[in-house]
Amino acid sequence: MKKRMAFDITEGHADRVRAAYVGTRGILPPATLSEFITDLLLDSTRRLEQVHNEGRPWRTPTRGELKSLSQTGVGRNAPTSQHRGSE
């Protein structure tokens, strides 16, 4: 079953992806732009799994876990303590 995914991308990046698709569609297997983008995402995901998860897929996250770092306040966007310098 196919699932639509939505994400934002800058116009310049979108143009670059489209250009790469047009530039390689005669020599690479993906027949459509959607297949091309899916292949790129899966290739990158496999690399991340290999490097950061012993080559295994991670478990499927819950909807709540998919919130951005700025929404959850963790990771690189976590607010810093205002008292950090005084400790």
C-alpha cells in the first residue's frame, strides 16, 4: 500500500532534485519523479541505519514521536538553561 508523505523543501532544492531526475532518468531505473525521490529517501535511510543502528531498521515511531525537535524541546533545538553560567 502506498502512503502520501508531505514535507517542505526550498524551491532551489526542489529544482535540483527535478534536474537530477531529468539528468539521470535515461540511465537509472526510476520511471517517475516520485519513484526517483522514494529511491533517494530509501538509500539515505539505509545509510543512516548502517551507520547509526547496526544496519537494522528502527521501530516505527508513534505519531507523537514524529513531532519536530522544536515542538518537543529536545535535541539541537532544546532551550538552554538561563542559569547555566552561574552554576
